[in-house]
Amino acid sequence: MAKRRVGVESAVDKLQWRKWPLVDNRRWSWLTIVGVLAVGGIVSYFSSNWPLALIAMAGLTATLWQFFVPVRYELGSLGLRRSALGRTTFLGWQAVRAYQLRPTGAILFTRPDPTAIDLLQSAFVPYPADEDEALCALRNYLEHAVELPT
């Protein structure tokens, strides 16, 4: 008799995809690289200090790190897993109190009545190639949460 493990997701009820804006959006991704270089050039021009320009470029690159590396998303019955650079973060569905569907993805909030500052602590989930499947999964898993208007 096979034992069934309680609380373990099966591979069938998972939706997995990878987002890498630098590669997926080749038509526009070069603008980010040009922007980082432009910030370095502007800082170098106004400060006459190229090490400060390198620090500004490094800071902007660190801020935009999710643009430059592939990020794997996984929606399952327990929650959202996001993996990048060997690090995985998990957000359980019960922690999500409100969500907002945007044209490019969904924003997940931990408060039912989020304010503007809560946007900084939210989780953004970009849609996969099959947007409808992700929308159905999100609405199914977040039945308890408030859907906010856009």
C-alpha cells in the first residue's frame, strides 16, 4: 500500500514559467543597458569622478537585478515560489490578503486595504506566455483575498 504524503503538491497542479526581461523583450531591453550607461556618463560628466560613476552604475544595476537574471515562478496549491540566483522565496496564499491584476502581471499584497507604501512590500508576478492559465490559477488560489480595481 502506497503512503500518501499530506501537504505535498503534485506536479499536475503547478504552473511554472521563467521570466528574463533582458532576453524575453529583446526589442526594448537594450534601453535598460543604455540607461545604466547614460547614468554613468551623466554622473561622470557632472562630478568629473569616474569611480563615482561606476558606483552609480553598480547601484542602478543592483536595483534592476531582476531584469538581468532569469527568474523562475511557480504557482502551486500552497503558494508562490520565486527562484533567482540560487535563492528561492515562498509566499503562502494565506498571507495574501489582496491582489491587483495589471496588464503585465499581478501584484500581491499582504494587507486587505493596501496603501501606496504597501506597494514596496508587495510581490509582483509577471504573467507567463499563457496569461489566461495564470489568471485562472490566481483567482482560484486567492478566493479568500480581495481583488482590487486597477
